[in-house]
Amino acid sequence: MDSRRHVLLVTFPAQGHINPSLRFAKRLIDMGINVTFATSVYAQRRMAKTTAATSPPNGLTFAPFSDGYDDDGDGFKLGTRYTVTNLEKLRGGCV
């Protein structure tokens, strides 16, 4: 059994979150910590097209999870639309 510490790093599936999280993961690995990097299946598929994801450094593993939008990644657009609609409802009687 590996005696190294192990961290699960879960990140929001957007480029502005994934890239900094990957840099953080690499810093942890440099400190001797194994990292499992988790993001959505759609984001993982997009990452797999890059060199970094196809040949990850030792100590880095990927564990994608389903957010319900595995095929087209449209969840962010739908989520944004949902948020705007609900904010408009909340605004109701505000001046």
C-alpha cells in the first residue's frame, strides 16, 4: 500500500476553474501527495484532447463524474438560464 497522502480535488467544470485546479494538483504532487482530480464527464472528455490529460504526471489520476450533461456540456447554459429566471422572480416587488 502506498504510504503517500492522497487528496481528492473536485472542481467546477469550467476552464477558469479547471486550469488553476490542475496547477494546484501539480504543486501537491511535487510535495509528494497523490491527487485524484474530479470534474464532469464532459469537461474530462475535453481535457483528454490535450497533452497534459493524455500523459498525466505520476501521482495524478482522473475520476470524472456525471452531472447529467455528459454528451454536450449544455448544463452550464441551462443552469445560467435557470438562475436568471429565478432572480427575476425574486426581484418581483423590488424598486
